[in-house]
Amino acid sequence: KGWNIGFINALTAREYAEIDFGGQRFKEEVEPFSYYGVLRTL
């Protein structure tokens, strides 16, 4: 029957929120850069 190999990977970018606090505006990171990977062999 042989071998079966599967691989999935994904990258996500950083996400920022713009916050207005008492007239002051700033950006805050709400999601970090991430990497996900899965490998399966049979």
C-alpha cells in the first residue's frame, strides 16, 4: 500500500487595535505573529 504523508502549515500576522483613551490614541498588539504546523504519516 505504501506511505501516506500529509503536511499543513499556516502563518498569521500580528493584529493591532487602535485605542482612544481620554483623547489619547495609541495602537496595542492584540494578537501576536503565529505559526501552526501539522505533519501526519501513515
